Amino acid sequence: MSVDVFVAGAEGYHTFRIPAVVRSSLGTLLAFAEGRRGGAGDAGDIDLVLRRSFDGGRTWGPLLVVSRQGEDTVGNPAPVVDPATGDIVLLSTRNAGSATESALLRGSVSAADSRRVLVQRSLDDGASWTSPRDLTESVKRPEWCWYATGPCHGIALHSGRLLVPANHSVGTAYGGHVLLSDDGGHTWRIGAVDSSNDGVNANETTVAELPDGTLYFNTRNQHGSAAGTRAQATSSDGGESFDRPYAPLPAVVGPVVQGSVLVHESRLLLSLPSDPEARRGMAVRSSADRGATWRTEVEVSDAPAAYSDLVVLATGRVGLLFETGGDGPYERIAFVELAI
């Protein structure tokens, strides 16, 4: 049974999109989203908003605005919990509300109005947040135009390093990269970068750490020539570099859309709509061989569905935060506990 966390038309927002979820060191679930004020589109007056659950996702507290930048676009939430302090670190992006993705890809937007990268943190389990601090100069190369953090949860490695996957564009071609922090999320730098575009245009990316410390990345293949809509890569050095460029993953069938990966009981889980023709049919797949092969673990719903994020609950079960609806996938963002 799913629970609605964000519902279109509520709280003064036309639409809620781009879910991300983490569990704090105290066990609180924090569900982030973009609150889109004027419409459902990716540009315009957009805030970053949050609801918290103290009972494993059965009920959710009041809506909190984490970041509002006038009428600018603030989005692509990528939260991660620092295990050393329990602080919740949030990366996001900002650009002028009038700047469309096509204009940003062309590089026809001024530096001040283009994609900027922000960091915030909460020291009190998500109740309050520091003001956004601009990280752009340390994490965005001059030739990159489009830029997006996540969107979905980042991870803390066994070493304590914080890692958030991100993507960028060079010209109109997308590429993937990694953001790293070795001081609890106070400073960030660029790690692995793949702009090869060899059949794959890595876009929205998600990451998990395998039991042996290898990092597994799964990405949306935006405009690539390779078969399928997904691609994958690994890193054996903590995200400093990719072992090899992103490789196509044609066995995972679905639309061009964001997804989320998670390690649970030594298996990889991947949440993604399963209909290859439309954003519909949210499912969770599993892999017992490091992403070489996949099987459907749970068919969550056959309704319209789009973006999603996975989280391990305090009970050891898995939670899924995902976009869905009756007539379209952006009517609400719902949470469901899965028996996996």
C-alpha cells in the first residue's frame, strides 16, 4: 500500500517532481522533491522541498522549504548522510527560471544565470538547513554547459568518503562525472569523468558500493546510439576514475528516464519503469552478479510512473519513493515499503 508524500496542486505548488530519499542516522526518512510553482515544466519558479517521516514512511510531516531562490529554478536534489557526524548534506543546482535546458545546452546563458552547483547541510535531522553555498568553481569545468547533480541519493563509502554522481554536457552531448568529498561534505571536487560519448550519452546517474568496495554506476542513456536506454560503469578506486567508459545495458528494458540503484543483502536493486514505450509500470529489478544480468524482483504498479529513489529502512526492508499517477506520472510522489 503506497502513501502519498507530495500531491500536485497542494501547498501552493502546481507539480512536485524529482524525488530523492535518505534515512538519517536517527532513522528519520527525508523525502526531497522539486516544488514547481507555475507548471509541470523543468524551467521556471522551482523550490527544493522536504517532508520527513519518523515511522518508516507510514506518515509524513509538514512540507519544509529547503531552498528558495526567488523565481529561479532550484532542483536536482542529491542528499547524502555523513556517517561521521550524522549531518545530512544536500547538493543541488540553480539557474535562472527563464533559462531552458536547450539554452543551457547551447551555452547561451550568462555564467550567473547558468547551472550553478549548491551545497547545504542540516545538523538537526532535517529540521533546518544552512543557506546554500555555491560550489561551482570547484566542481564544474569551464567547457561544461548543462549540469545536474544526481538526482537521487548519494552514498557514503566504507572509507567515509561522500560521493554524488552528476552529469554535464559538452556541446549538446551529455557525459557523466562524480563528485567527491573527503571532509564530510564541506568541500567537493571532481572525480571520475566520462565524456567519451561512445554510443552512450550518460545523463542522470545513480551509484552503489558493492561489498568488495567496487562502485557500480547505472545511468540514463540520453541520446546515445547504443541499443537500449541504460548504461553502466564501475570504479575500483573510490570514484577517482572509471574502470572503463560507460557500456550499454540493453538487457534492462525501459523508457529514457532516471532510475535508482541500491545494494541490499549483497544484491543490486534498480528501480525503473518497465514499459519501453512510455513512463509506466514501476518495477524493481535485482542483480546477483554485479549488474551482468537482471531479473524483475517486484512489479510495483502498472500505472504511469517516472523518477524514483530507493532507501534501506530501519527494519531492513526497502522503501521506494516514486513519481506516479492515474492519468500521468506526475500527479503525485508516493512512498511504498517493499517486501524484498
